[in-house]
Amino acid sequence: MPPADMALPDHCDFVVFGGTGDLSMRKLLPALYHCALEDRLPADTRIIGISRADLDDAGFRAEVRRSIATHVPADRQDASAVERLLERVFHLTLDVNDPADWHQVHGLLKDRPAFEETVRVFYMAVAPTLFGTISQRLAEGGVADDPARVVLEKPIGHDLASARAINDAVGEVFEEHQIFRIDHYLGKESVQNLLVTRFANTLLEPLWNSHWIDHVQITVAETVGVGTRGGYYDHAGALRDMVQNHLLQLLCLVAMEPPIEVGREDVRDEKLKVLQALRPWTREEIDTDIVRGRYTAGIVDGEPVPAYREEVASADREESLTETFVALKTEVQNWRWAGVPFYLRTGKRMDRRSSEIVIVFKEPPHDVFPHRTGVTQPNRLHIQVQPDEGMRLHLTAKEPGPGGYRMRPVSLDLNYATAFGRHSPDAYERLLMDVVRGIPTLFMRRDEVEAAWAWCEPILQHWAESGLPPKRYPAGSAGPTTAFTLIERDGRSWQEAELS
Ligand code: BG6
């Protein structure tokens, strides 16, 4: 396996299949623009959008210009940086299923100086069913060999078998070290900071186990609905769309053992062990420890919004059982975590947008203040992934004043924007440049993706067989009431973020 190279290559072709699609316009091209703005693209870079749209280079550049104007904050817009980026942008119209069209792709990629040394990044922002075909066509044209890399967007399949089939198809062409399976949560600064908090400090690690931690909560709440993505989402649902990837990746980073180093494979090896240690599901536990919900009409951010069923009315299924909310309780069955529940929840059209991890510590083993007054709460470490990235450590303190011990919860706060004086870059900026450099740490390896699917598989099967509808929750609420029962029956409660 070639060694990771932290230095940027001199030559790069960044090829986006699905170049005019939503992901490309909303995330990838703005991220590449930011890299261009900060001079972080290899000097000789071409960005080639490939799509079925009947566009020439000029037409595609106009689309890219619009995407930057729409999706890049005003204080980051710089006319000369936009021009510098656009000079590097090209478009090819292609039906990927038509072999006759492919000679133009092969020709364009080979028709450049330093072809042999050029890092070619093939970003698959298309349906996963096309990943195999595209890989084959690239190989036929002789453009898939090292140093070529392929980036696979989630979802990688809709169950274990389909994920394996996709991995096999891509794996026939690309070696594992050339394949970058993206989970954009791993590109978020606060998620990477979780590794730093745990492993670049000595304070927490001795407490990071079942002796001192009571339980862990991971929440990814969104206010958005399914919008225009109903066609995809109605076949996916929250378990496939969010839990199988983003939430499990967060859980892995919380629960993993210290890696030997944050280098090529160590972090991924440790994350895999966590996935393999997750408690397997029985049918009874699926019924008792998982809540699935779906939003009905309601009010979000002061605006009335329709029910999920109405939002996906144009989707091809009259009556689906798709869930837009999942809450579950699981356990990592190993020495460090035995007996510590991990509560996970995610939902669309919730009352707030917030991704957070809360580590709730145990109560002190002995009370030395028998006559205390006031309020005490267990210590909590609150990691805010978004918005307002930061961390808050909740402690108990004595309220100043004579006579006895009056207790009060207080907190130590770290707000990223204040502490570092700038907002964090978008996850895709970091991840795209890691692909160009060939650094795989923040990408999911095949075995990780498949282990995550293997854990989800019994849930999907049981839900499909039972045919029970999801619980209803009004849009703009905190989810179905049973999601509260799930945690409250254990004498615990969901902790909401209060970071500002
Ligand atoms: C995507 C899901 O992976 O993540 C979307 O497909 C979801 O449904 C999105 O909205 C959330 O990402 P973020 O970065 O906005 O939390």
C-alpha cells in the first residue's frame, strides 16, 4: 500500500459524476471554491463535472457561479477567486449507461500533461446502482489505475447484501486503498475534536469507562423535512439515512479504544471493533428498545409545514411505512463499556436543529454533604457538533455565602467560534482535500460499512415483517412520546443543549 502523503500533489483532475446535481452544487463546488480561495488546490487542477445535462463548459461555469453565489457566505465571496476557480471548470455530457459516450471522458482525462502523475479523483454523486458501471468504464479507458481514487457517497446500499454487491463491483476495479467512502460527519471539526479531546488530554480518559460513566446520549435533530428528496428518502428512512452511518460513526468515536496513532488504519481498526461489539438485536429488543416515528403536520420555526405523507406525495408509493425519526438504546459489549447504555436519536422536522453528544457521569459514590441544600446534577460533558460547535462541562459548585452548603450546577464552556476566532470550515472542504492527498482516516472502510449494515439488518427485517406503522409526532416537536418513555423508564432523561 502506498504511504500516505500529506503534501498536495502537483496535478489533479477532480471529476464529479452527477456534476449538476444537488450535492455537487450545494456542497462539493462551494467546498472546492473555498479551497481555491485559500490556495489549497493543487496548482494544476481541473474540475470536471459530468452529467446528462446538455451543457457546454460555459453553461456549466454559469451554474457553478450561481452555486457559489447561493451557497457561499457573503463575507467569503471573492470575485477573483471565483474566476480562478471557473478557469479550471469543465463539463461533459454523458449517459453513463451508454458505452459509446465514454471515449470523450477517457480522451479528456488522458489529454493533459503529466497524465501518469495526475491524481484523478472520481466523485460518485450519483445513485449507488451506477457505482459499478462507472468504475468498469473508467477501467476500460485505462484511467482507474493508481493514483486514481474513487469517492463513494452514502447510501452505500440499502441493506447488507446490496452494500456488499456495490463494494464488490467497485472493488473489481479499485483497490481498497483507492476507495474513499464518505461520511461527512467525520469531516466536521467538532467530530474530529472528539478524538483530540479524548486522546490529546489526560483528564478524561481515566474516567471514560463504565466505572465513571452512567450513560451516553447522541442526538442528531433536524428541522428540515425531506424536501425534494422524497423519492430517495421514502425508500430509505431515518435508520438507513442517518443511524447506519452518521450516528454509528459518532458512537464509534465516543466508544473506541485509543488508536496506536491517528494514522492510516488505526482509527478505522478501532471503530470496527466498536461496531462488532454492539449488542446484537433480538426481536423483543427491537420492539422494546427502538422507537420509530413519522411527522404529521405541524409548525416549524413559526411556519406551518405539511405531514411527511403530503411532502412525499409525488413519490411512487401510495402508503409507505417509512420512518423520519428513530430513538434507540444499545450497548457496546466490551470490558470498557459493559452495562453502559448508549441512547441514540435522530429525526426530521424536530423542534430544533442540533447534533450533540452528552456523556453523563455517575453520581459521587458517597455523599459528604448530608445537610446540603440547593440543586445537584450528575456531571455531564456536552459536546455540541452543530450548530455553535463547542463543549460544556457541567459541574456542581457551592453557591457563595455563609452557613452550610448550598449547591448549584455551573458549567465550563468552550465555544469554538469565540475560542478560535473563526467559524469552522465545512466538512466537505477537509474531506475533499484528504482524498486528494490520499489520507483515508476520516473515511469508512468496507468492513466498517458492512458491520454497520449487519447490525441494522435485523431491525430492517423485523420492521418489514411486522408491518407496524411508525408512531406519529407533530412536526416541530421533540419526537414521539414513546421516545421519552424509552429513556425515562431507566430513570434517565434526554439532555438538551444549552450552548450559545
Ligand atoms: C445526510 C442525510 O447524510 O445528512 C440527510 O442524507 C441529512 O437526510 C443530512 O439531512 C444532515 O447533515 P448535516 O450536516 O446537515 O447535519
